[in-house]
Amino acid sequence: MVREEKNTFIKFFLIFIIIQPILDILTYVSITQFKTSITIGIIARVLFMLISLLYIFLINQHPEKQKVILYLITLFVVLGFSFVFNYFTKPSFNFFSEAQFIVKTIYFPVMFSTLFLLIESSNRRKDVQQQLIRAVVIAMVILSVSLFAAILTNTANPTYTHTKFGFTGWFYAGNETSAIVAISFPIVLIYAMLKTNQWKDVIHWLPAFLLAFAALLIGTKVSFFAVIATIIIALLMNGWNAFRQKRKQGLRILLMNSLLMIGIFAIAPFSPSYQNIVGDYNHINEAKETEMKSTEENKEERVEKETNQKDTDPFLQSALVKRILSSRNIYFEDIYVDYKEAGLVHKLFGLGYAGFYKEDPKLIEMDFFDWFFSYGVLGFVLLMLPFIALLWRVIQACFRDFLAFLRTENILLCAATGLGIGVAFLAGHVLYAPAVSIYLAIAFALLYSLNKKLLN
């Protein structure tokens, strides 16, 4: 009975992955047409998270289940205490926003825990891994085709409202869509390579071509550089494998990978992403020239400004911090000052959603900073445990058998997780965006499982 329920849940999970773009399109319609913040996407994802928790607590029988349950209960208790404590102590507390942020935050660890147990408890672990990869590929085909359809029918949502241009299709947020593409593209490439056994199998490269071209149309640097970097990494690994193994399969994969790179580099100069990057570069150069011309004119003003800032926290004034934060430094500075002046309990359990806001709450939009300030030292450490566990597993596998570790699918999964973490740190909208974090959880679970196999 338990086995039947487990198999049913696997199928249910695969369907849920496939319909992710559909949920995102419904979310876009809900926001733009019905002007509501409670969307079908949010409702469906929260319900699925609750079902996943039931699977973890009641259905799954894996030996490591108790460790997962202990971790999740500890996380829920710490975040729950943070919520209650801030309810009574924050100068302003928006109950819906605070509760929604916690639900979005726990989505990633719950999904990763579910996928970990789902893969590890299966007697056909490799089959489940391939089914997950195939589900992601189908989801990305839906995303790509819908983006092209939206552009062709002139119904696409613009990525930017002015200056730059790009398309998010029938999806609401350009940042989230580009993060999804960045994380998923290496997985789509893995699928293409695993399926390429004969020349007729090159049809399986079509999803990779579609998603790569779609990435160029979104217009963001994240999707553009993620796809370019992934293609180059895959090309280097496939070239090395083809040279080392001297098999026809490796040569076919290398050829298709090369055609993909040639196609992307040929189209890139005409894409919104490339034009936006060139525009940013020119804008930076113009700003530098203007700054150099006005240096002497503004010398007295700068001296006065530096004098007024002499009591400002040195950490906030450091060049490294300013470079990392970019334009987000204003929101970071506000929350950082709140955290620095807060009591011990707030330092341990966090300031809640967006710090001690008075009117309009604003996140820093750099996920790890938002985690730390919102949930404090204890909450941040607990939320980081999946990252630490994965890093430790990868390091172990790397030192155990380096050549086995250098399998192309393993390196591409490392690229998927690395891109996800990088986007979360620099651009945000990953770890507390359920529409994105589920793809990162899939990449985490696949990479963890694959490297665990290398250690056995």
C-alpha cells in the first residue's frame, strides 16, 4: 500500500513540475487582469507543499527520514518563534506580508527534502532521476513555446518598462523567468546528451535550442550569460570526453553542442539581451567620462559630503560592499542599521520581513542578505544547511574519484546549482520565489544523489 502511494506521489510530483509554466501564466493573468495578489499559482504551490509534508511525515519510509523531519521541525520552530516575536515587538507588522514571506522561504527546504527522500527511497533511483530531468525539459518547452507565441501574437509582457527591451511572454516577472532559464538550461542540455545515442536522436536537442533562443529574447544579463557560460562549459566537457573515449556517441554530442554554440553566437548580436548589455556598457563609459569632467568642479562638494559621512559605519562605506550591493545599498543600509541596533533576540531570530519598516516594506532583493536579516543567525544557519550538505557531498565525491566526478552531467548540475546560487546572491528572486526555487531544489537533489552514488 505504501509503495503504491509512493509511486502515485512520484507521478503527481512529475506532473506538478511540468505544469509550472502554466501556473506562472495563470499568475500573470490573475495579477494583470484581476488585480489580485492571491493567485492560482500561490494557492497551488502552497497546497502542493502541504501534500509534500504529508509525504515526508506519513508516507516515506527511508532511514534518513527522521533526520529530515528533525531538520524541518527545528526550522519551523525557529521561524515560527521569529514570526511571533516580531508580531509583538516590530514597530509595524503587516501580518499577510510577514506570513507570506515565511511560507515562500520554507518552500525551498521542503521541496529539496521531498525530492531527496523521493529519489533515495526509490528502488529505481536512476529512473526517477531521468523522469525528473524529462519533466523539467517538458516544462521548459512549454515556457519557450509560450514565449514565442506571445511575441508572435503581440501579447508579450515587456521585461522592462523603459530604456531597455525584452520579453517575458505571458509571465509576470523578468527576473524570475530569467532565473528559471539559468537554472534549467544545464538540465535541458543533460537530457539532450543522455538521449543522443544515434543520429536520429538529435531531435532531443530541440528543447535546448528553443530554450537558448528564448533566453536571448528575455533581455536580462542573467539569462544571456547563463546560457552562454553553460554552452561553453558543456562544449569543453564534451570535447574532452570525445577525445578521451573516442566513441561515435561522443562525437555526435560534440557536433550538436558546437552547432548550438554557433547558432547562439550568430543570433546573439541581434537579440534584446545583447543590445541591453551594449547599452549598459555605453552608459557606464559615458558616466565615467562625465564623472572625470566634473571631478574638479565638485571637489568642494565631495569634501563636504565626506565630512558629513565621517560617522557612517565603515562597513557600509567600504568599496567592496558598495560594489557587491550595487543599487541595492539603500535598502541594505536601512535594514543593516536596524539589525545592528537591535537586541540579542532579534539578532538571533531576525527582524522579520524587510526589517523595521514604517510605511512601505522593501527587501534588499539579495536572497542571502534577506534571509540573514529576516531570520537572524539561527534561522540563517538552518536555512543554509541544505547548501552545506550539498557542498560537503560534492567535495567528498571530488576527492574520492576525480575522473568520475568530471562526468559532463555532474559538471552541468554543478553549473545549474552554481548559477542558481549566484543569481540568488546578486539578483535575488530565487530562494523565496517558489516559482524559481523548485527548479533549484531539483538541481540540488539530482546533484546530491549523483555524487552520493559516486561515494558508494
